[in-house]
Amino acid sequence: MANDFLSVYNSVYKEGQLFGADQKLDHDPFTKAGRRANSIAVVGGALGDEGKGRITDELTALFLQEHQSAFHYRDNGGANAGHTIAFGDKKIALHQLGSGVLQKGCTVVLGKEMVIHPQDLVLEIKEVEKVLDGQKMPAKLIIDEMALLCLDTHRAFEAVLKMKATGSKAATGRGISPAYADVIYRNPLRMRDLFALDWQERVAAHFSHYQMLCQGFGFELAEVQVPRLDGSSVEVGDLASFSQALAVAKETLKPFVSEAQALIEQTWQGQTPMVFEKAQALGIDPRYGVYPDVTASNCGFDGIYSSTEGAVDDQLLAVKAATIKATYTSSVGTRVLPTMMEEALAKRIREDANEYGATTKRPRDIAYIDLPMLSYLFRVGRVEYLTLTHLDIAYEEVPIKVCVAYEKDGQEVPYRPDQEYLNQVTAKYIELPSFDGQKLTEVKKMSDLPKEALQFVAFLTKSLQVQPLLVSVGPKRDQTIKYY
């Protein structure tokens, strides 16, 4: 594999080939023969926090310039997601809401395979309205009645598991894994259960179940502290207080909850532009990630197919794009990457790029671009296009270091998503000419990028066997270079 990357290196840096990095695509990516026109899905191409929300916000805005309406769908994850969107001179971190909620003419659907925390969603809606100076969300929000619930019981059980394993007294988890586990154990609560005539009985049975689970580990469910979206923590409380909190939240959410399947099917068969926003990333998908730092939901395009009950065929999406940070990789968790960056440069990037979790505020680890890992993830994820963020995070005096191979016992070996395996490999690098990233923040078209930036984009896209779709050179919506 190293020879393949080095061949691309020679083509770009020795022979001067740019493979289209300096010009627009030779086709309209949104109207591809045999695909559903104006449909796009964006996944995280690495380990999460790549800026997918920024990209889907940009694409939704593009469609709304040319069409009266747009459809925005979120199919996985819950309050563990954090998508930071620039709105005028303000920023807002969205967690459960799709990034299209800030745009008039957009219908945002929270899909069947999400795990939704009602109280946090209420807080998030209020936060959006606060950013909008008290106005209602400009988009139409629909919560699929089949969406899964992620409750304080799930968060408490996750905290209990953590405390039992590590002695930690802090409950930072969002309860995602237990909520998805309920599906496997055949006893999930869905959004529609909150509006059933016997909803209190259903909630009571659920509460009793988790009470027994926590007691089995030596904890009282009512006394376990769980986090809130605003950073506070509360006790789960007894059944009465738990049910009362849900009763208040469900009244706020009631206008948004409905059957969504018919709308999804109708929209897919029509001509309204459709944007599918994935949460998390291919590198933490439970099928392709490195344990224990994986999430519990499907982070690939095929998750759209299952969440929409087959109404949306991910194979027929016009654009299947992955987002990565252009010049480095960020990571949160216990994983130890073979490509971890020296702390001095990592700290500089962390501060310049605000590499702190949108949900947890945790500082992220910083690593070099890892082509063996990315190539694996793009292959299993069936990625066709690349969207790059943070191209402006580059320093003229610091070469861009890229991993092109792993070695083990003196032999080149491929990437495998297994920590014990990765602990035994050594990363091999090449250094690429860098550029002054701050000079890129006003650039509007690829022809105005410095030669070194164009070469870098060409090297990445050709190495990963994808085509460039757009590149961001800053956090605002207009700080984007489009290839379409």
C-alpha cells in the first residue's frame, strides 16, 4: 500500500499532476445517471468531530437557494453527537437536532434509529430559540414516533457500569449504548410510547427494570447522578419524579411527534432535495471501530436504509461523501493511535482549531493524517466523495506529516481495527510541503489556493480514490470552496 501512496506522491509533487484539485468537477454530482437526483449523505470519515454538521448545513443552504424546500434526515445517534454550526455572528452546538433546523423551507426529521433524550431535546430547542432571539425554529421539525428513547435510566446504568469498572464517581455518558441495547433485548421504549394511553405503566415497567439492574451492581437508581445538556447533573429520582420530568418534556415535544414513514417514502419518490446527516464516524462504527472506543449505532450509509425501513436506498444516493479534517486527525477516548502527534504541535492545533468536544468539552487527542486507516474506512464505507474541513489549520514552517504505511516485525502490514494489533505497528511517514493556513480564510475558489494547498488536496483525494466535493477554510458558511 505504501507504494501506491508514494506513486501518488510522485505524480503530484514530482510530476505536477493535480488530478482536478484546481478545477471544478467535470460533472454535476447531484444529477448522476441512475441515482436519485439532489440526494446526498455525509458521514464522518475518521474518528468523529470532523465537522459534518457544518457540511450538511452548507449543502442544505445550497439546495434552498435553488429549490423552495429541502428535506434533512438524521438517522443515528443521540445526544452524544455535537455539530457546531455558525449562524451569522453566532455559533450553536447542535446535538440531537439536524443542522437544517436553522433554515426556513427545510423539513428536519429525527429518524427511527436515533435514541432521543426528551429533556435534553427540549433544552436544545430552547437554546436554538435563544440564538434566534426568541423566534421559533425556521425549519419544520418532525420526530418519528418510532424513534427510540434514551432516558435518565440509561444514563444511570451507563454510569453504574463505569463506576463499577473504574471507581469513577462522574457520570459523563449519555446512555447511548444501553438505549440501543434495549432494542437487542427486545424491550425498547419508543417516542410513541410516551403518548400511549398507558404510557405511565410502560414507563414504570421500564424504570423497574433498570432499578433492578442498578441494584444488581450495588447502586440505587434514584440516587445516581446523570448529566444534562447544559452541563449540570441531576439525580434520577424515584419513579414519581422520573415520570413527572418525562410528562413535562413530552408536552413540549408533542407537536413535533408523528408517523414519518409515509413522508419519507413520498419525498424520496419526488424531487425535493434530500440531505442525510450521519452522527459519529466510520472509525467508531461498532463494525469497523477499535474497541472499546466505538459507538452503538450504524455510522455508515447503510444505516439510512434501515432507519427509513428501506424507503431510501443508500446505493441510489447521488452523493456519498465522507468528511475528514484536512491536515490532522482528532480522537477522543482510550484508543492509542500509531500516529499520535508530538504534544507541542498537538497543543497548537488544539487551541487554533478549538479541539474540544462539542458535547463533553473534553480536549481531543491530535494525530497525523493516517492513510492506511482512512483507506480502510473509505473502502468499507463505500465513500465516493471527500469533503475537507480545517484546511486553514496549517503552518508554513511546519511540514504536513502523513502516515503512508504500517510496519510490524520489519514487514509492511495493513490497517486493522484492533487495539492490540495497532499497539504492535510502527507508523511510517512522508512530509509534504505546507502553507500558511491563515491566508486561506478569504479564498473563494480553488484557483486562488496556493500551489502547496492544491497539491495537498490532490494527494489526499487521489490516495483515497475519491473526488473532492468541497473544502472549508474557516467556520463560517461562506468560507467554503466548492468543486460543483
